[in-house]
Amino acid sequence: MNVETLIPDSTAPDSTYVDVEKLPWEKTRFPGIESKTLMENKATGLSTLLMRWAPGAHLPRHEHVEIEQSYLISGSLADHAGVCRAGQYVWRRAGSRHDAWTDEGCLVLAVFLKPNQFFD
């Protein structure tokens, strides 16, 4: 099942239902981190992703070009400022920079207003 890119269209339905279970996990360029794109607007950069991090996965230093929001469904996700655990939520300000990692692995619902900028 493909997730459609959001394009303003007066003929589009008011609601778009996504069968998340049928979406394939897609590998990212970062070892141990996979994602399912639930919604994406390529024109603006807005996206909602379900992200699965394997134990020990590490996301290198990056900048949040706009606000990023993360809700932890399971496991934990850490950075220099603290640890977000299952059932908790963290958001990061535009312009903030950090590495992120998980010791135990995690499942995260992430919302990006614009894609992150990486420095590798």
C-alpha cells in the first residue's frame, strides 16, 4: 500500500485512513532505524512517521530545521538532555541540534514540520 503525498485538492476525501500494519518497514540510511511513512507533504516537508529503532541504534548529530515531536510507544530514546520513555512525549525546538540513541530499542511516532538536516 502506498501512502499518498498530501496535495491540496478539493476533490480529495476529508479523511485518509492508513492501514499501518500493511505498510512495509523501510530501512533508513542509519543502521538499526526503520520507518513507515504515515503521511507526507513533499511540498512543505511535513511528515508523520512510525519509527522502529533496534537496541543500540544511534542517530548522528543533526539539526531540527523546524519543531519535531516524538511520542514513545515502547522502549526509550535518549539524547544529551534526557531520556524519553514509553508513554512519554518530547518535542524539540527549531534549530536545536543533538545526537539520539536507544539502549533497549524503541517504537516512536514522530512528526516533522521539515526534514532534519544531518552533518555526516
